Amino acid sequence: MAIRLYMDHNVPRAITNGLKLKGIDLITAYENGSSQLDDSELLDRASELERVLFTRDYNLLQEATKRQRAGVPFYGIIYAHQLKISIGDCIRDLEIIAEAGEPEDLINQVQFLPL
């Protein structure tokens, strides 16, 4: 089963559109009506939908660390620093993760891009 993505509201549209063109199963926080949620609620929403959250928001890494330390489950985060990976490389790496990975690979984990 492929990994399904949930795009944070901070993700550039070019990344989302590039992945959609490649047929990657994703929804955005905007499409889901969740763009105004705080980080904790956004991570909860992605987990409810059994989707891995893709973000470029450093604060979500802090939320993931809190949950890992407290044993609070989440469906996983993929993080890419805004200045350390190009849009094209982001699309390529996310496509690899989505198509080659299994959902259980990222549960309660943070994956950093670039790969």
C-alpha cells in the first residue's frame, strides 16, 4: 500500500501540483478545511485521515518530538527545510517515499528531505 500524503498549508503549490501530476495520493490542508488549525491539531487531523504530513514548518518537528517523548502516536511527518532542497528534488523524494514506502514505515517517525 502506498503512503498517502497530507500537505501542510506552508507547502508551495508547485510541489503539490507536481505530485498530483505524478498521480500521488494527497490532499492539502486547504482542501480539507484545516488550514487554520494549530500544529498539534493539524498533526492529529493528518493522523485521523491515516496520511503522513508533509511540512516545511520547523515547529511541527517540535510537536513530533514532544509526541515521541510522551508516547503519543501520530501517523508520521516528512520535513523539508525551505532553503535546503529545491522544489524539483522535493517532488522527486516525495514521489519515491509515497510509491516505495509503506505507511507503517513512518508511523511515529520524522523523515527528513533530501533523502
